[in-house]
Amino acid sequence: MIENIFPATRPAVCLAPMAGFSDRTFRLLCRERGADLVTSEMISAKGLLFMSERTRGLYLPQVGDAPYAVQLFGSEPPTLAKAVAIVEQDLGELLLCIDLNMGCPAPKIAGNGDGSALMRDPVLAGRIVRATVKAAHVPVSVKFRKGWDAAHENAAEFARVCEENGAAFLTIHGRTREQLYAGQADRTCMAAVKQAVNIPVIANGDVHDAKSALDTLRETGCDGVMIGRGALGNPFVFEEIVCALEKRSYTPPTWDERRETAMRHARMALNEKGDHAIVELRKHLAFYLRGMHDAAKLRTRINTCKTLEELEQIWG
């Protein structure tokens, strides 16, 4: 089943799970532009056990969805196993894989022993992977970081623990938890993870165009790249990278095409979630404005609009 994720003739190009950003609408736009794998926002395993409709709403499918991954976070093996059963029942054949979040640096996540905090307890992390793999009928992947801090960089060892407990593939973000998103992603660390295991490894961090993707793949030997912040306001980046990998020509979008995509993004999101979602949508639209003439003025106006009609008057 992992063959459905990794193309046979080139490295995989993937959209990172991003809380507050990688919702269904954005995932669809990125798939249209060539992303091989898209993943839901991170979802609390405990929240699923309480059958929270808000939590389930982060991954429930709609008509037209293609298979995608669901990312879960938590630190209790039995809870993760039960959560997997719920996700599989809800998604059926639309579930491509389960991704375990062991890299989130946010204080509210790591502070509770979840996310990147698990890198400080590889034994527990291994138990979580093993329990999830046993419960799942789809591949299980793990996303993690370079380590907790500069004094505890254990990515290669952590990768081996994940592999030994049944992970089908891994994603390594080349920064420590302490770094958050500052500094540069360490490609040497990514290469060390790739060399440490015999399963596919996806490189994550500072990939934002074709050049950075090709450089990352060349320096790390990884089996794919994952794009997070570089895709915000720029779903075209997947097409750009895929064209480079397949040695095809690529024409960047014009400003009119960028605006049309932004407005389509807005219409799709608001049609699905209602006008109340305009506040959440504003942050997406701000990224589409990067580099545009009078971006600051447009951003100010967009941040005050309350309906799609107002947005269309501003930018339609």
C-alpha cells in the first residue's frame, strides 16, 4: 500500500500537516497542483475518543476527496490504537495512511508530553508506534524532529526505534524543538536519518521551490520532500517541483492566476464552512498576497471583510 504514496519513477512531493491551514480545501488545491500526499491537520487522539464533532470535522471526507493521510497526536498507546479504529471506520478506502505526530514544538502540545516531547522518551514512542501499527490496516508513518534541543539530537536513533516498531516510512524535520522554525533546517541530520533506516524517508524543512527541493534531495538522499510554510498561498509549488523532477518545463502563475486561485480557495472554503469561516480564511489570503503590488493595503482591507461578497468587491 505504500506504493500508493511514493511514485515509482521520482521522489514524492508532499504537503505537510499544518494546524489551521491544511484543511480540506487547501488539501484539494495542493492535490490539483501535483502533491502526491496530503495530510490532515493534526488531530487529538483523546479528542476522537470523546467523539468530538469538532475534532472529527478536521478529517471527515466530502464528495470528490481523493485518498489522504490523517495525522494523530497523543502519548498513550491504547488511546492511539482506539483513535485509529475510529478514523478507519469514518474514512474507509479514503484513508491512505496514519501519520503520528512526534515533532510538534508548540508548548500546549509538547508541554503535555505529546508531539516533540516524545523524542525525549524513545521507549514510549516505540510503544506508540507498535500499538498504532497493530491497530491499523493502512501504513503508519512518523513525523519527528532533529531532537529536543542542541544537547539532545537523537533523530537517527529515534528513526531506528520507529522502524523497529513497524513504521512504514518517516518524515524528518531538520530542526530541534528548541529551534521551533528559526534558523536553517539541517540537511546533514536528514541524511543521517535516511542512512540509519531501511524504510523511505521524507525530508521536511526549508523546501519552498524547485531549487530547494532538488538541493535537499541531492544532499540527503531522501525519498521525497514535504512542503509546509512554502506552500501557503502557493499551491503552485507542487507543480513547480514535480516539473523539475520530471525534467518538464514550468511556467510560474501570473498575478491574475494567483488572484483567481485565491478567490477560488475562498469560495470553496466559505461554501463548505459558511461565512463565519472568513476570519480563519484571512490568514490564507494574506499568503497569496506575498510580493503583490499594494499587498499591505489589500491585506488591511481583507482583514476587515466579513462575507464572500465583501471579499469579491475587494479582490474579485
